[in-house]
Amino acid sequence: MTAQRRKKQSAVEIYQEIQQDFQQDRIKPVYLFYGDESYLSDQLQATLIDQVLLPEDRDFNLDILQGDEITAQSAYNICQMVPMMVERRVVVIRGFDQIRGNKLFASLAKQPNPAAVVLLICDGNPRFNADPYRALKKNSEAVQVAEFAPLWKNQAMKFARDYAAGQGCQLEPGVVQILIEFLGTSLALIVQEIEKLITYIGDRTPRVIQKEDVIQASGQTRDINVFELQDAISQRRAIDAHRITAQLLSSASSRPGEAIRIVAILTGYFVRLWKLHEARRRRVPRSEMAKQLGVPPTILNKYFDAANVWSLHDVKHAMQLLLSVDCEIKGLSKRSPQLIMTLLITQLLAEPLRPHQR
């Protein structure tokens, strides 16, 4: 029987391991970072510089280069320079995959400069079947290759809770869900929003961020916010849905941006309804359903109520409408966001056409 495959590490787990290595001075000569979750690689860049160089030593021993602004030979030569009056120098090349002719760095992978730490950060995904990436990955003793892939929703929720706790704050149950629905799983946006909320609550004790704080800090109100819109749609209250949508758009600084955000949150909502229908069909225990939907158990009943109003056929139709509207808004449609969203709400809440009626 073959050995069980090792569970793939999340981007946060990879980050934590490398950060610990940096802090304990277990530093390799070369690092290659890639992946869409750039917040973590940015944080490691800062940690590496702080660990290796004192502020007063950075003028002559730190180079931060942009791949689209330098030739491969010039970048390679900088990586081979010796430090001045310190043990090691640091070279960071951002957008490493933008350097034309970077195959030259296969030599660096095979014979790295022992007096330098080189951090290569790619904007895209490297092709590891070709040099320099093949050579970099092959020499694992001197080079560490790390992928920072986007987090799954549950991983981003845990990150948000842990980050807030590290800042001396607690997130009220349900707040993490709201943040992820508002922002997605981008860690940079999550950190920015949590720091904004910490400033918003000030010295209030206990230091707990509540749902009302998230809504009010975003410029919305108790009655006019995207979650009230979500409830109005789930209950098929067409008049309220049109009213809330119009007010959200009219008060937004960017109406196309607000429309995109509304569509994204509604899409996530209908995805969860779809999952609930599938879980019911497979007779998943109720105790497991909240976990599969990615929602707090305390609000699961609201999803059951919505699933009784929205059949699986209706949910699939809603998803098609939302996908179409998302493409239209992002495709710079000549129609205004107000008109696009009005038509969306009208079509979403039209009397559903059952299969036997078609």
C-alpha cells in the first residue's frame, strides 16, 4: 500500500515556516517566490531585510530591483557583488519573470554568491520545465522555491481572526464572514480593512469588532447595506431590493465598483444556496452543513429558509444572470450601472419559470 500523500501546505503555513527560518537566521542564498497572494511575499521581504541588515548598512548593501527596468546581465552582476563591511548583502528582484534573458540566473542557482541573499519574486507562474526556474528548483540545498497561492475561504477566515487577535482585537462571530464576502480572500485587503476597523472602534472596551462596525465603517447604514439587499432578494421582496440597490449605487464613490461588489457578494450567496441544495440531496448531516457552506452555524436556518424559496433550478438561473451581469460591468458596457442592476434585480425576482412551463 502506498504511503499517504502529504497534505499540501497553505500559503500561510509556508509563510510561517520561512518567517521562522529568517528570524532564526536559517537563511539560504537564494529564494524564489511566486503566486497571486503577494501580501505574504511582501511581508517576508521586509522580514528578510530586517534580519540581515541594520538600517545604517542598507545604503550600500541592499538593492531592490524591478525586472522590467533592468537587463539580465546587470541584475546578475549585482547579485554577484560583495558586501561592504557586513557579512551579507541582500538583493531583491521584483518581477523577476519580466527580465528578458533571465536564463542567465541558472548559473546563480548552481553557484550562488555565499555573501549575498537573493530574493526573486515573480509576477506570474514560472515554467519549471525550463531554465532558470528548472535550475533554481533543482538545487534545493541553496535555493528555496515557495508558492503563495490564493487562500481558500476558510483559510482566509482563520487568517483574519488570527491577525485581529495579534492586534489585540476580537472579531464578533459572523464578522469574519462579512469581511470575506466584502473583500474576498485577498490578505492585503483583509489586513487593510481590519486595521481600519481597529482605528474605527478606538479605545472601546472590550476590544471586539462587531457587525455594525463593519457596516458603518464602510459608509452603509443599518437599513441600507448589501446584506439587507441579500435578505430582500432571498425573500423575493422586489420593491425593497430595488430601493436598496438604488441607494447603494447613488451613495457610492464608484458606481461600477459598487455594482461589481454587489454582484460578487450575491454570487457567493447563491453559491452557498447551491451547496445547500446539493448537501440536502446527499443527505449530509445538518451538523456538517454549516462547515460545507462556510457559514456560522447560527445563521444556517436563514439559508434553509432561503432554499425553501429558491429551488435549485432558480439558483442555477440566478447564477447565470449574475455571471452575465459581472461580464457586462467589467466589459465596460455602455449601459449605466444603475440600469444594469435594475434589470438584474427585475430578472432575478421575476416569477420563476418552472421546467414544466417551458
